[in-house]
Amino acid sequence: MTRPPAYKWAFAARFRRHAFGWRSQPAVQRVRDAAAEIQKVAKKDPALAAAGAVLFLEKVSPALEQVDSSSGAIGTAVNHAIETCATIIAEGYGYEITGLDVLAACSSTLDAARNGGSVDEAEGRIRVLVAGPRSTAKDRIAASLGTRTNS
């Protein structure tokens, strides 16, 4: 049986380490484009979109390390993209999420938030996501944030 060709994410090649230098506008546009691509794929293949969301979260922080965040534009764009990705991942959408996926996404999200200067906002959004029913992945995230989940 032949495997279908792997999906080629357009954003993946654009999010290499230090891809944007200090310029924030190209970075803001690429973050928006990546979120739009993931949302578009989610309409047709939710499992693929969840995998793309995890890939985006892994790549965004290294790509934006040197971007000037003084205007707040990059932080806002990254926060909106993180919210989009977190929603797609949290709702499951047919993607078999492991505890390692959740921890990797949480870690990458917090790294991106640190680079964008919006750690408090990102932690708040993560806390809202983990406030639901008890699970091992939620307990691990809560432990890394220093909070407790409800049983």
C-alpha cells in the first residue's frame, strides 16, 4: 500500500532560526499567514491541522528570537496565532495527542511568549485551557506553571 505524500506546510520553510532579523513587520505578516494556513487546512483535515499547529509552535520561537518587539505588534500577532493553534490542538480534531505533544506545545508557546514579551498573557490562556476536566497532560502543564487543576 502506498502512502499519500506528506503535506508540505508553506509556513515551515519561512520559520527558520533568526529568519526575520530585527524587522517586525515581515514577521507579523508571516505569523498571520501561518495561522491562516493552519485554519484553512483545519476545515478539510483537522488532524493534519493539529500536527501543523504543533509544528508552528515549535518553529515560531527560534524564528522570532531577534525580532524587535517594542511596538507590541509581534506579540499581538503571536498571541492570536497561539490562540488559534491551542484551540485546534485542545479540541483534539482527530489528532492523537500525547503528553509529550502537549508539553512540547506548552514549552514552545511559552518560549514564543517570552520572545514576544507577553508571558503573562500566554500563561493566562494556558491556565484557561487546563482548567477543564482532570488529565495527565493538564496536570503536567499545570505543574510547569505552578498551578493546580480541578479534579
